[in-house]
Amino acid sequence: MSAAAPAPAPAAGPRDTSFFGHPRGLSTLFFLELWERFSYYGMRAFLILYMVHALGFDDAHGGRVYGNYTSAAWGAAIFGGIIADRWLGQYRSVLLGGIIIALGHFTLAFHPLPFFYAGLSLIVIGTGLLKPNVSGIVGALYETADERRDAGFSIFYMGINSGAFLGPIIAGYLAQKVDWHIGFLCAGIGMTLGLVQFVLHRDRLRPAIERLAQRPKPVPVVQTAETEGGETTFLTLTGVEWKRIAAMGFFFLGAAVFWGAYEQAGSSLNLFGDRYTTLTILGYHFPSSWYVAVQAIFVILLAPGFAWLWIRLGKYEPSTPTKFAAGLFFVGLSFLFLLPAAYAIQASPGLRVSPFWLVGCYFIQELAELSISPVGLSVFTKLSPVKLVGMMLGVWFLADAIGNKVAGFAAGFISSAPMQELFLTVAGVCIGASIIAFALVPPVKKLMGGVR
């Protein structure tokens, strides 16, 4: 039987600008990601605190569990991308992943310890299916040359951080002030709300899903051939595509270092805030899990300014490799900022420092995150070969997995080693990586082959 001819691409029509100048489907994905991140960051805000206070884990054990869980949740994204590319497709992968995530949070609401590990495992599986594929659908809302793509990802990123702000505030409060398991239940309800609107508004995503359906499927055969234009392909990829994948390797390594420092907000810095800062402002005693919401607040406040800055700079806008190098420098600087507080605590046992030390650290970290995270997500969708976009977005999230594992490992040192040594080590690694990244900017730009 002869192979069927490929379906024609959807006819080009007028651009959809119904959601703040962007396709209406972006609103559906915005609110899905808002509620998914509400559930993830809401639970993440108190997870290690639950383990050390309610389950009786020591810092090292709690840090290992935290690191294994969060790294597995991000690392599973590479398998979720492959599953979507080869079998389920992006829409069904996102829907199934969200259902499994909600079941995981509801499982955590039960008290026996086996439910704790089962719930975490379900969230890992669900996050692996959802995360890379929802980002792939966002990218597919736009034609390849649509100049709105980066701005669209910035709006999408605002949804992520709106959820990351509300989750710790609501679920964190319920967990620490009412009952730990009510916090887990709240996270599950949030994910359910996101799924309901995702299903109700699925028609808005039809153009993106049709574009994704037109992509060539990955061919699991090693082959070398020559294209009509005379360019040699290897493993079904052209030389230009291989160069772009090499550039993605640079961004992957930079992101792994960055997340190893940044994700300590949920581990070592979470314990730092709980034990060593004053948890009272204007007479109000707040739960320490609220610190985790500070990062999201700064993203919401600073992201519009960054978006305006990139547009204002025009042709003078820094390249993506330059932004990555700057982000690594800022995240290293944030740990240097904490050093005076760490020395003061070391000199006066029992001292609790002002919350503004941690708030200031997070402000500097957000200068770093806005230079790396939305930029990296966008560039991965542009550099990825079209038939491997789901898998390559999974690779992007794999960098976060490595960083989370490092962050969990670091939590074990918050009570067993001088804090200033931990902070100096993290700062030194990040600033050193920044120097190397600045030196590699020119060759990486060449590998990108004209992609900004």
C-alpha cells in the first residue's frame, strides 16, 4: 500500500489578536498554567517544612527527598515530550498529566506515610506529561515568523508566576496555620480548576493543535541522506539543525547551574527563612512558606519592565547567550548579598535577622530569572528541530531537574556547615560560570544560525 499524502497545512487567515493582541488560545494555556503552578508551588512552599516538622525528617533526609521529588518532576518532562511526539499528542498529554497531578495532591491529603510517597510519585508522572507539552502548544499558537512569539511566552510566564504567588499564600497558609494536609488538598483543588477551564475552552487551541499535527514524526532510524538542496542529513537532521542543538547544549548547561542556585528557595533558603529570620511584619506573624511567593511577586512586577526594555533596545537588545551569562552573574550575586546576615547569625546564635535580607536576595534572583527562564523557553522552541520539539523542551526541563537535585542536596548543609561557606560556594560557582558564558557568546551565536 502506498503512503498517504500529507494533509495540507491549514489555510492562513487573519491573525487572531483577541487576547491582548495574541491568539485567544493563549488565555486557555495562561489559566491552565496558573492553576498548575498554583498546585506545584503551593505544595513546594511547605514540602520540606512538612517533612522536618511533621514527619520528623532531619535536614539531610528532607533535602534528599525534596531534591529527588523536584528533580524527578522536571526530569520526567523529557519522557513526556517523547510520549507526546510519538503517541498521545500534546493536547491529550497535557490533559492526562493534569489529571494525574490532581490525583497526586489528593493522595497527599491522606495521613499515612505510604500516601506521601505515592502522591509525590503521581505528581512526578503528571508533571512530566504536562510541562513540556503545554509550552509546545504555546509555541504552536504562532506561525514560525510571528514576531509576537517572545511576547506571548512572556504573558504565559506571567500566568506561571501568578500561580506561583497565589499557591504559597493560600496553600502555604492553610498548611502551616490550619493543617498540613489541608494544604495538600488545596493544591489538588487548584489543579482541578485549571483542568476544567482547559477542557471547556479546548476549541481555542484548535489552530495550534492542527499546526502540531502537521509536523513530521520522529523517525527512529539511523540514516544519512542528502536533501533536495544538497545538504547532508545525519540521524534525519541537517547540519544546521545539529549546530542549533549544540547551541542548545550551552543553554542547557547554563540553565542547570542557574536552577541549582535559584531552586534553593524551596530547600536551603526555605529552612533559612523558617529558622533564622523574623517572621513578623507590622505586628503580623506570617507563615515562613510565604517567602516562596516573594520571587513570583518580583517576576510580576519586573517582567513588564524587562519586556519593555527588550523592545526599547531594538537592534541593541542583548543576544540570548548574553542574557544567560548576565543571569548567572545575578544569581551568584544574590548569594553574596546574604553573606552579612549569615556572618551575623554565626556570631550570635539564636539571632533572627530581618526578612528583608531574604527579600533582597530574591529581588536579585529575579533579575537573573527574567534573563534566563522565559528567554530560554522561547529559544528552545525556536532552535528545536520541528519533529523533536516536544523532546527538546523536555531536555530544557531536564536542566531544571539537575538544578533541583543540587538544591535538595544543599539543604543538608544549612544546619551542618557554616552558612557563609554554603553561600560563598554557590556564589563562586555561578559567577565563575557567568565569566565562562560571556566568553562563549560569539561561538554560540554562530551555532544558532541566525536565530535570536
